[in-house]
Amino acid sequence: MSQNGRSRDTVCIQGGWQPKSGQARVLPIFQSTTFKYDDSDQMGRLFDLEDEGYFYTRLANPTNDAVASKICELEGGVAAILTSSGQAANFYALLNICEKGDHVISSATIYGGSTNLFTVTLKKMGIESTLVDPDASEEELEKAFKPNTKAVFGETIGNPSLVVLDIEKFAEVAHRHRVPLIVDNTFATPINCRPFEWGADIVTHSTTKYMDGHATSVGGCIVDSGNFDWKAHGDRYPGLTTPDESYHGIVYTEKFGKKAYITKATAQLMRDLGSIPSPMNSFLLNLGLETLHLRVPRHCENALKVARYLSTREDVAWIKYPGLKGDKYHDLAKKYMPDGTCGVISFGLKGGREAAVKFMDGLKLAAIVTHVADARTSVLHPASHTHRQLTDEQLVEAGVDPSMIRLSVGIESPEDIVEDIRQALER
């Protein structure tokens, strides 16, 4: 249930946009950069964050805000902001509380683009990162912390490693060191997992994936639980607890309480960096969200059927799918995602990389695309595509075998998907 007492199914349909009498039933597209006001003082109060309203779409837009509000309710948070991509969401989530000289800890088995963001781009900005084994004990995780550590990061289900994060373990260790846990919940979605209920403080999404669901719009989202007490740790997070001289000396925690984190991300990062989605993209995302509660179970059902089929094939060397009994992360998946995990499967063929390429080239229904988690079944070879910027050593550290095939199972007929896989394997 959401904080408003509504089921997630209802929130998917009715969350976010609440039309008043005479207004459009369907969320309108406010495709406008600016908004008109009758007097200068009212506009000034908006710039001073004294009034709520809209004045420039880079900072806020009614269509974007409605969709962010829906995702916020689905996750059980207090405030949310949309970004132009999932990468932007993860970048902003960290940059909002980190600066030059700070340190971040991340699970090693995350999306290759995020690994590069942490170890290359943030490093250039003076923010160091340490990648840790998600299966490490609490004692081992403790060793990764430094006096300047400001955040811990992980993915509910690693892309494409399919490692299930032990959210409670990571949250307990993070909180012991007075830092928040940020969890990318893209693969599980709030339909299957709500990380806040297990101790996470901030959730991010690449809405490009299951939330959009149709490969039409790139986007991202940051949701704050409102549970991390920034004020109690003010010495570590001065950006939130001391005056912001770039915004009239506002102290975000004093003026905005539990919404301080998202307000700062809007007032500072969106103002200066501007990675906002277009209202049209947000409108399309909302259409995807309206069927999220229907599509996600189908993705999971189909993926489980495909995983079971692949496990019977002698030409399949190995398979990873948390929903499959016997998988290393099956027990954690049952704990955090009892209703299903995701529609993505990772597996390897006995013929290695060469066999993987031949298999993918032989598929007819599934398409080779640089995408995952939409309605159509798709396939990818991470070592050659999404993770090709990583060295062999980094691939292994990220849980990516060079022979790995990432299969994103769609919502077509499961029999047709299995048949396509069969004929490609036998070719």
C-alpha cells in the first residue's frame, strides 16, 4: 500500500495527476518553457522559493511534477524529481551530497555505465569511489569506509550480473557510519520491491526501462524517503544544513524539512546542470506507468519459463536468474521480492563468446538492441556492447563473464519466445 493507503495498482493508474472540475481527465502535456504571472512580486517569490509554482521548465513543470509524484507514491517516498536519464539520476543523487575530496562506496556488480561514472567521471571531479563485493560480510564492508565517505550505492538487481543486493545489510552498515544508502531500483521497480521498507534512504530509477516499458523515452528519477536525518549529521552534509549563498542563504533542512534533499537537487543541480526531461517524454512515461502493475508480473512469468527451458539445454553452460530455484540469489530474491524479480536473464553457452554471437545472430523474434526491459524480447552481449569500456579484470569484478548473454524477456507469448531461442540454439 502507498502512504495514502492506495494499492500500487491504483497508484499506477490514478497517482500524480488529480484533475479538478472541468480539467482534463488525462495528464496534459505542458509543453511550455515558461509560465505567465500578473505581477513581478509573485514571480520574485517563486525565485525565492517562498511560493510554490512554475516559472521555468528547467526547474519545474506540471507534467514532470505529476509523474514524479506518481513514482514517489509508488516507492513510498516524500519527494521526487525526474531527470533526463537514469545516468543523470545516479549522478545527481550523489552530487547532491558529495563534492571534491569526498568518497563513495558502491557495489561492484552494477551497470557498466554507472561503474564508469563512479570510477572515471566522478574521479575527475575529485570524488573517489571504492567498489565492494556485494556478498562481502558486514565486517568486510566496514573496511571500505573512510572518514570522508558520504554515500553507499547499490542496485536492487544488478545489471546484467543479476546479483540481488542485501539491502538490509548495506543499510545497517551505511547507517552505522552515518551515511545514506542509495539504491537503484530499476530492474525490480516498486511493483516488486520498495527499498525504503528495507532501510534504503534514496531510490533512483532509469525510467527508460520497465517504467516506460515501450522503448520510447529516456528518463530517470530520484526519490527521497525522508528518513535520513541530514540535520543530525550536519557536519558531513553542509550543503543541506548550512546557508546556500547561491540561493539567498537558504538552509534547506530548516526551510524544507524532509523535502530538503530533493529541493536542493532542484534549486542547485537542475538550475546549474539542467538534465530535465521534456514534458512530452514525461507524458509518454506516464502512459507506461499506467500499465506497470500489469506488465511486470508478465515479464517475470515469461522470464521464469524461459529460464527453466534454458536450464534443460545441454548447450547452455550456465544461467543466472534470481527467480530460479537453485540460483545463488534465490533466497535473497524471495526475501526482498517475493512476487517476482525482473524479466532479465543472464546465461552463457558452452561455445563461449563465438557461440554467443552466432546464437544472437540466429534469433528471429528477439532483437539485438542496446536496451533492456521493454515489452519486446531483446538480447545483448554485454562484453561487446554495454560494458565494452571495461577491461577484462573490471568485467569479472562487475560480475560479467565475457561469454554472458543478457536476455530481456518481453511480454509476448512465452511459447513463441522459447521457440525462437530453440531454433537459434539448434542452428
